[in-house]
Amino acid sequence: MDMITGGGIVIAALSILFFIWLRPKQKLGWQGKAGLILSTYGERLRGAAEQIDQPYADIFWDMAERLERVRTEVMEDKRDLAMTRRFIYHHARLIVDLVEKFVKLNDKVRPEQQDRLDAMGAQMQEYRELFGRVEKACIDNDFADMEATMAALDTQLARLTF
């Protein structure tokens, strides 16, 4: 009886795995891929923030938060994705890589090299500002869309004769 029960469990488990393997795979699409990439970048930035002291930790935490807000905008509006595609797939990746290298360099910097590290830290602050500009551009895009819709509605309402 135990052999039959054990064999039945194995067959059931294999059947479930076979069903999962055969079912159609869901495609993420451009928005889903961009959202996944931005989430990954945010996690990497949070990891960098946890490994470094102030003031850099705050910069990296803020960069991660801004990327998360950009991710939200991109997931809600395909036009935001079109506008930020190069940033997401190229520039943000390079910046996150640089942040991680900066954290490693910070761990081994010697006192006579501190000025060089501080200069790089100032550049990290500029990258944070860039992330903020990308977020603002996505929000400005929403404003432009709503303003255009309101202008079209106002034109249509002006034509009404009551």
C-alpha cells in the first residue's frame, strides 16, 4: 500500500510540473520589462545605501525612491516609457553600476585619496538630481495630456448653444 501511495504522489507531482511547464508563458511586454528593470535598479541602490555611511546613504536611498516613482509612472503610461526608454535601458544602468563601484571604492579609500572620492560623491548628487528630472518629466507628461484634453473639451463646450 505504501508503494502505491508513494508512487501516486510522485505521479501527481510530475503531472503538476508537466502542466506548469506546458501552460502558455505570459509575456511581460515593454512596460513590464521596464518596470522589472527599474525595480531591480532600486533594489541595487537600496543595497548600496545600506553598505555606506552618510551623506551618501541618503543620496542612494533617494535615488532608489525616485526610480520607484519613475517605475510607477512608466507602468501607468506608455508615453512615459517611450520618453524614458534610453534612460532606463542605458543611463540608469550605468549610474547604478557606478554607485556600486563607488561603495566598494569607499571601503578601501586611503586618507590621501579622500578628495577624489568626495569629487565622485558630488557627481553622485548630480545623478540623484537627474533621477528627479526624469520623474518630473513623467509628471509633466501627465499635465500636458490633461491640459490638451481640457483644451479640447473647452473648444467643444464653446460650440454648444443653449
